[in-house]
Amino acid sequence: MPLVSARPPTPTDHFRRGAQRVSPRRTLSRYISSMRTLEIHVSEEVAARVEAAAQSRGVSIEELIQSSVEEKLARDAQFEKAANRVLAKNAELYERLS
């Protein structure tokens, strides 16, 4: 069964960033000081898709999920900011129409 986990790396994990190999100890200390562990449960189909996407991009599952979550949160914040700007700009019009 494929495992999708956002756990920090262990000292025995090996990470690749592009063609550059990163020291597991340096990576581990950075993750421990600034990361929390989250556990998610997904279907076998989703897990397989995540694993395939990570492999095709040459990143770990954790890196793929982290960047995906960060991108989603940024898009949501950007949308909310734009929606609030439109609502504020058209507040008088909405008041007259109600």
C-alpha cells in the first residue's frame, strides 16, 4: 500500500533536488526546526497519482504536497483579496440594488 506522508525526513533518507544531492543531516535539522508533521489519508488512486507526479517532477512526495498546499493557499488568499476589493468598490451599487 503506498504511503503518502508529510513527515520530516529521517537521517537515513536521501533527498535529491534536481541533480544535486542534499545532506540528510542538514535537511533533517532544517525540517525539525521549522516543520510540523501532518498525516493525511487518501485513496489508493490518489496516492498512486501523487507518487507518480512526484516521481515525474523529480521531487519527494513531501515536497510535492508541501508546494501544492502552499500554492493553493496563495491562490485562495489572492482570490479573497480580489473579491473583497470588488465588493468594496461596488458596495454603493449593491446597497442600491438590495
